[in-house]
Amino acid sequence: KYINSVINDWFVIYQNSHYDNNKIQWYPYNISERISNYVLLCELKIVKKNKFFTEHLRSQMYFLSENIEFYKNKNSNHALNNARAIFLLSCINNEKIFKIFSINLILFLCKKFIDKDGFFIFGSSHYQLIFTKWLVEIYYFGKKYKVKQIVILKKYLDNSLQACNYFIQQNSQKKLAFPLFGNISPDFTPEFLLNYLKTQYKKNNLSLNSKKFNKNINDNKEWIKLENNFQTIFFRNPLVTGFEFNHAHSDFFHFVNFYKGNPIFIDIGRKNYLKNNLDYLFSEAHNSIIINKNGIFDRHIKKNFFSKIGIFDLKKENYKVIRNKNKIVFKALLKNKSVITRTFILQNKGLKIENEFK
């Protein structure tokens, strides 16, 4: 009753509004969330489908299709959310042209955004969960409404579920945990998404926290994991995705550690996306190395004059990751010929960290 009342009030207030993407209610991402949430509420029979509401959302979908969040030389995960909303609404409204357009856009973006192991290229483990949820919803609607191309999406979904499973930790009380690298989305809590994924693994006959998913992913270029019977240590190589319009933080030399499925060394994430919380992106807010109050490559996060003209180019930095069975070495070779090396050695119940400065 409350949800119905809120939805009804919203449409009454905005039914005659002029669409303007400079206003927060008409931001493409917000339109996408509004459309997707309403369709999902109808599908779950939490609200009854209302013809007036769907017609109003249909006009918003037309506006959204002309304002999809593509940016020059930048990757935006918002474009995938835009396409998800168009696809979901076009399915329940039987809008054939929009259905074909959106599923082809979704497949194009999946190819662009998802690597061979199923990881999205936005540098955030929490957003991996969000994106996988989107794929689950798209696949469900595509299968129900007999969209042919949905069989292609299934491969991306399976790989993305396996990538999520790569991160999942479980303690002796079977409580699930997740290493939180990069931004934490305000859309859904990690706890909600982990419980959501549990049901998806069950539906797809997949085993939660299964070691079989990890054997081929351990050599992934961006994500690295050391583990034994007692502990798991996660690392990320920021050079792989960089900081260009994504949800990554300065994870150079940074690590997250679990002992028997319980978090020991954590990543505090970022409180929100306001500019005054930018410090949460830097090395100082991570389990990293600070010299003169700065991380080694923090300057690449700051969008200043030097980064805009290409003087601060992360691709030019020399940061090596050398992995052995129970050991991993991170080495930074700086422009002033300094060398910084951090070595992690995974022991039985212990973790040894060596820092060397030249």
C-alpha cells in the first residue's frame, strides 16, 4: 500500500513536467532506475501494472533513448543501466524496435566492459555485484519474453557469477563476506547483494564459494588472490583499468585479508560521491604505503591540469606485479630512479609483509 501510494504521488506531481536532463529527476541514470524498479515491482506482483504509469514511463524511455550516457574517450557503466531499463520496459510493453535496439546495445557493452573471466572493468568489487544483478534481470526478462539474442548474454552472466564467487568468503558460521575494493554503491548494500546472489547460484546449480571457479581466474591481470586453508588475501592492480571515469581507488600496494572467512585487514570504501570525500580514494585510506603524506601514484586520481594534458599518464608508470605460489611482489620504479618493493608471503596461519625502499 505504501509503495503504491508513493508511486501514485510521484506520477501525479510529475505527469506534466518538461523533461530536462539538467534536473535530478530526469538524469538518465535516475530515469533508468525508476523504469527498472517499476517493471520489477510489477513482475514480482508487489504492485499491479497500471496503464497510465507505463505510458508515462514509455515517454521517459523515449527521452532516455536519446540521452544514453555515452562519453567521448570514457567508459560509463551508466550506459548499461540505461539499456537495461529500455529492455525491461520494452519487454512488458512489447515494443519490438526498442527491445531489439536495447539487447544489441547490452551485448555491445558486455563485450566492451567484461573481461574473459567475467570481471567488469570498473575497479570496484561491489559494483561487480551490482552489474551481475543487472545481467540476472536482463536474462530473466529475455528468456520469459523469448528474445533470441538472450542466449549470447547467458555466457556473460555465467562468467560474471563466477567472478563474484571469486571474491566470496564464508566463515565457520556460514556468514558470507566480501572484500570491498573501490567505491561502494549506495544502490544496494553488499549484504543484500550477497543474499541475492545465493539464490542465483542455487537456480543455476552453482556452488557458493567453490574452488573450481578460482583455478582459471587466479592469473587475472587486474585481480590477484593468495589463499591457503586458513586465510585469503586479495589484491588489485590499478594499472589495468586506471582511473578514467570508473569506481576504482588508488590500490597500489593495497591488500584486503581474511582469516577463516572473517575480515581482518579491510578497505573502508568511500562514504559517498561528494567532492569533499575524495580523500577516500587515495592511498592514505588504504593498506598501502605513504611517503611525505602521499601515495606513490595518487596524483593520477586528481583531475587537474597536468592529468588533462597528459603529463600525468598512468600508462607511463612502471608498476610490476610478480606472482608465485605463496608469494606476491609489487614493485614501483619511479621517475627519480627510486624503487619501492612490497612483498607478501603467505604462511600457514601467518602473513609476512616486507617493504623495501631504495
